[in-house]
Amino acid sequence: MEKLNKVVLDTNMLLAIGELKIDVIEELEKELGRTEFFVPEEVTKELEKLKKTGRTKKVNAEIAEKIIEKHCRILKGKKKKLINEWKN
């Protein structure tokens, strides 16, 4: 059985998808195999703020939100809880 890798994506990585026009999800899955993607809740809040700062950032933040919706689980809660969820 193939190992399931876990990857946490931060704001910069998600914004790079739109900025560099690279499918980060696909590239990571090619390199790592089966992968589950996570995004801290704080990242979603940061993307909301970035959508209000200018056209380019808005477009890239919207692309990032679509990626999150399609490929990622949102990590909610305090640091200790997130660490426990990560281990499972």
C-alpha cells in the first residue's frame, strides 16, 4: 500500500500558483505520490485580506481559494489541536 504523504501549504505557496502559473498540487503529487493537502485556517483569512489589496493579488488569491476548495483540508483550531490532527 502506497504511503499517504501530508503537506501543509502556506499563503506564499498558494499565491505562487497564480503568479508563476505552476500547478503546485500536480507537481507535488508527481514527486511525492499520494498526498493529502492541508491549509491552516489563518491562510484563508489572509487570502480574504489580500483580495482587497489590488487586482493582481485579488486574482491570485481567488485562484488560491479555488485550489483550497478543490484539493485541501482546512486546519482549524489551536496549535496543539492542529499537531494532534496532523499525526492522525
